Amino acid sequence: MFSSTHKISVARKMLLHKKTRLAMSLSAMAFTVVIMLMEMGFFNGINDSQARLATYFNADLVMMDIRSIHLNKYATMARSRLMQAMGFEEVVEVVPVYKGLVGMKNPQTGLTKVIFVMAFPPDSNPLKLPNHESVRAALKKQGTVVFDASSRKIFGKVEPGQDIEIRDRTYRVGGLVELGPNFSIDGTILMSDATWLWGRWEQGSERVAYGLVRTRPGSDIPALKQRILDRLPKDILLLTPEEIRKREVLHTIKAVPLGAIFGVGMIIGFIIGVIICYQILYNEITDHMPQYATLRAMGFSDRFLRKTVVQEALWLSVLGFIPGLAFGYLLYGMIEKYTGILMFLTTGRIALIFCFTIVMCAIGGLIAVKRVTSADPASLY
Amino acid sequence: MTIPIARKNVFQNKKRAAAAVSGIAFSVLLVFMQLGFLQGARTAAAALFERFHYDLGIVSERYKFIGAPDRFDKMRLTQALIVPEVESWMSLNISNAWWKDPDTELSSELMVFGMTLDQRFIKDPAIRSGMDGIRKNNTVLVDTYSNPGYGDLSVGREVEVNEKTVTITGQFKLGVSLFSDGCVIVSNDNFFRLTGNDPREFNYGFLRIDQDADPQVVKEKLKRILPNDILVFTREEMIQQEQDYFISVKPVGVIFQTGVVVAFIVGVVILFQVLNTDISNRLNEFAILKAMGFKSWFIYGIGVQQALLYALMSYFPALGFAYIVFKVVHALSKMPMDLTPAMALLVFSMSLTMCVISCILGLQKVRRTDPAELY
């Protein structure tokens, strides 16, 4: 007699009875979803941004100095290590990437601020960039650099064709890329190795920051990595770009207590969600006491009433999640645009927050459920 | 007569009141946390510059922040003495280095601070008292807030800095986790030897001026006589610019400010919801009051008092709880987390604002109470 469709409609009808109040309740739920989304977003965003360079590396393995405990460490290695790696049959090419921190003069304010420079042979295409063809063409001209358009504003507005001053020398901006800043890097300039040498950076070309190892298709990368590491002096690291990314995330978490900072926020958001859900259901049950009492008088079991409340809780979680997600999505976009922090809203992350929302509402529902079974048919009269 | 009505309304259903209060309290707590982290980042960013007594600071015109200070010619400090108000100078130098714990052979990043050993400039008592210990070659003061990977930091222990053996002669507390794994303070002599930096160039110059001189005036004089390859800041500007770099350029600020705004909105929504429910449940009672001749403003007053009660009952437990959470976060992460009276006041006024907004939104219904509807 009490088919499942009936049960659902009881829960839904109870919720929808007072629409304005429901809308209000849902907006509260939605904001707790936003809190959780934001806290998770910043946590992941900072980690993703710190590790961003690793995802650009166009290589099977990346060689670094052993002291390069993170990507922004300025430890360099002897270029001869790259030559030694070339000695392995599977290795097709090892691209040297030089890096340095140099002062760039903001063309508008005239103030010089330190910027990150990467240099490499222009034909080597070391970074996976959507416009790598035009970057290559631009870098081939000596004295020409490519500027990261998403660099922080302290470097001023830089347009292609403009001249900029780096370390008291003038360079022509040949094009723009979108690499993005993070907590270590405020801006990036790319140049060819020839331009690098022409600029007489103190690092010269003997000390290399990254060696990008490219292998024959079908090579067994882990085995090759082990063989190179066994054979070469112990002053290098050899990692796949994905390993570097993961290592970078671990380092960031360790270096700054991000987990604690955003974890606390997330837990508080979750608790608020439980309380709001409880409150909504409690009010709803109080308002509908006569209805629940009638249901009981009609012979519906306590189990049915409990189920109804839990279903309401689940409805709340779904209905609160959707606007929360939409609002969170907008905020993510704004934050990424404004701060350069990568705010990826991946399916996995959405699913995680959705699970949290469901658990949150389920807990709120389970606390509220006690009240419904106190509905007393006798009190109706 | 009036207070008991609001109070009785709030407490009539204790469970509901508890849920409402805890909901609002948690959003207030979240506001506290976000402000605490923001404040913590601000403090950590400029912590070093608070450890010294000085009136003016000189840095290179290419100065960015403590992690990229660039260098200026040490001659500029001598030139600064031409201005009669300038009494004396000290220099502070910063370099990245490597720390090695000889027991574990573990290398960690390190920031070495080299400075002129001049009592007058040093505010931090631990650094002051440790100063005489680092006059000897290869001696360091170590920051006990450094990464645990640094190993045992007790006085007398020998460790390696840039592959040279140094002896720990004292300790201090700073915390540089935003920039490096840890730090040590050494004399300038040891600094240039350990780092190999050019001793003719400095990162920071701190100036003390005559007690009755105005730092702004002296700053302008210095800017006029010194070449424009340096920047001159007052102490406040120095600290301000360091914090601005982190809060606005990096930008740490927006992360926590977003958190504050969202937590505030949640608080408003919860309070509004509670008020709205309370009032709709009591429309009959309010109608009776009206019928008895009480004016609308009296009924509004009850609503406002209820909102105030909720806000106050939420604020104080949140304040206490925030105090504990701040302590815990500081103990776990060494992040400076201070619940300042200013912050407590700011959040208190935010709680009151929550109350006002939710009253404006939530009390609309009271107007509609109509005694005629009772029957």
C-alpha cells in the first residue's frame, strides 16, 4: 500500500510546504557548500599552482641537482650530467634549461622587481605551450624574450613588440605566454640559450637547472631511470614530470601548514552544515507536528516517519548543493582571474564535496529524527 | 517588562535555541579563524623587521621583499651620516644557504641573517642576550621555530652551514616558514665568510635618528642627498610594504578575505532564518500584543532583542573557542596566531552587523501581524 513513490512525495511535500522558508534554508545550505568548496579550492589551488611548472615539462624524465628539494630551489648541476645521460641508448635528447632570478624594470613605474627567467634552446620546445610554434619563432631572434602575460601586476603592462629592461639590458618582447604566478614566482620570462649567454648572466651555461630527458618511444621509463641513477654520480635527481608534481605538492603541504589552515575552515563549514540541516528539519517537523501525528494515527510506522525525515535531509543536500556549486563555480573563476591561483573544479573534487554535503545532511537528519517519533496523535485534539 | 518577552521567546524551545546559537557561533568562529590566519600571515611576513629598533630603513631600489631584497652599495650608509639627524646605522644581510644536521646528514634550506652587532638596534631580548655569543668565528644563534629536520638545536652543538662547521651559541624564536625551512643569525663577519657574498654590498641598512627628529623629514633629506639606487622607508613603511607584498601581491589577503565574507553571510542567513521562524511561529502572540494596544515598535523591539540575544550568545562562546583553536594552530604550525583585542572588537561589531541585517530582513513580517486575523 505504501509504495516508494508515496514515501518520497511525503518528504518532498513536507519540505515544499513553505516555499519561502525552504528557499531561505537552501541558501543557508548552499553557503555551507560554498565554504567547503572555497576551503578545498584554496588548498588544492595553492598546491596546484606551486607545482604548475611540472605539468608544462615536455619530457619523459627531468634531471635536477640533488639539492633541488622543490621546483623553485636555485640549485644547479653540471651540464656534463646531461651529456652522461645521452650515453644511454634509449635517450634521444636531453634539453638543458637554465633559470635565474633577475631584476626586471616595470616600464610604467620604473621600479625593478625580481622575475623568474627560463632559458633553453629555442627549437627544443621544452614546455607544453599551446602557442609553442610562435614562441619558438620569437625566441630564435637573439635579444628577444617571451613574457608571461599572467605575471603579477608589479611588472607593469607588457605588450609584444615593447622593449623591456632586464638587468640594465634592453630586450624586445617577441610574444606572450600564459604560465601563471604562484607563491614563489611572481612572473616569468622565457628566452633562448643564446640570449641567456648574450645577457652574461652569472650562471653561464655550465650550470643547468633542469635537464629534460626524452626517450625513444616504448622505452621502459622506470627501468631507464634506475639505470641512469645507478651509473651517474649521486649528485642528481631524476623524476618524471608527474613525480615532480606530486613531490612539489607534498613539499608545499609540509612547508606551509596549508592542511591545518584550510582543514580547519572545511571542518567548521561542515559543522555549520550539520547544524543548519538539523535546524531546518527540526523546524519543519515542529511545523508539521499535526500532520506527522495524523500519519501516526493512520498507522504509519515510526520507521516510515524516520525514513521521511532522512529523505528530506537528502533532498536538502541535493537542493542545497546545486546552487552552492553554481555559486562556488563563479567564485572560483573570479579568484583564479584575480589571484592567479589555479582553481580547478574537477569532477573528483565536486564529487568529494557532494559526498560531504550528503554526510552533513544525513547527520543533521539523524539528529532531528528523534523529534518526529514524538508526534503524539492524542495531542491533535 | 520587555526583556523577559525576548528572552522567553528565545529560550522557550531550548533545543532550537541551542542549534541556532551553535550555528551562528560556528560562523563567527570561522570569521575569527580567517582573520587569525590573515593576521598571522601579516605578522609572519614582517616578523624580522619587528625585532629591531630603528627609525629608517634603506634598501636597494630593486627591493621586492625579504626573499628577494637585492643589494646596495654599503657606501650609502656612510653617506647617510651626512644628514645631521642620523645618529648611527646597522646593516642586516640575508642569504639563502644550506643547513646540515651532522647526525642525520640531512640537508635543509636555511636563511642566514648577518648583522652589525649593536645592542642599540636590537629589540628582541633573546637576540640581544645572544649577541655576545656570536662575536667569535663560526658561531650562530638558531631559530627554534626552524623545521624539525634541523635536528637537535641545543646550545653548544656543532652543525654545518654551507658545508662549514659552526657552533650553536644561543637560540631565539622567529619563524620563517613562509620563506625557508629555518634561519640562523650570525655576525656580519661570519655572514660574508659563510655565504661568500660581497662584503661591500648590504641588503638592509637601519638608521637611528635623533629622538626629537621627525622620521619623515629625515627620510626626505636622505632621498635628496643619496643617489636614486636606493629606497628609504620609515619603520612603519618598511613593515607595511613587506606585509603588502604578501597580502596584496601574492595575494594571501584575498584567500582569507573571501573566507570572512562567506562566513559572515552564513551567519546572517542563519540568524535571519532563526528570527524568521521564531516570528512566524509567534504571529498570533504578536497579534494579541497589538490587540492589547502595544505599538508596532514594541514588537519590533522584541525581535531586535531576540536577534541581539542570539548574536551575543553566539559571540562569546565563539570568542572562547577561537582563543583555544588559535593556541592549537600555533602549537601545531608555529604560525603566529594572536587573538588581539582589536580583532575581538572587529568580530564583535561584525556580529552586531549580522544582527542588524537579519533584523531588517527578518522583521518584515511583524508589520503584517493583524489582530483581526486571530479569529
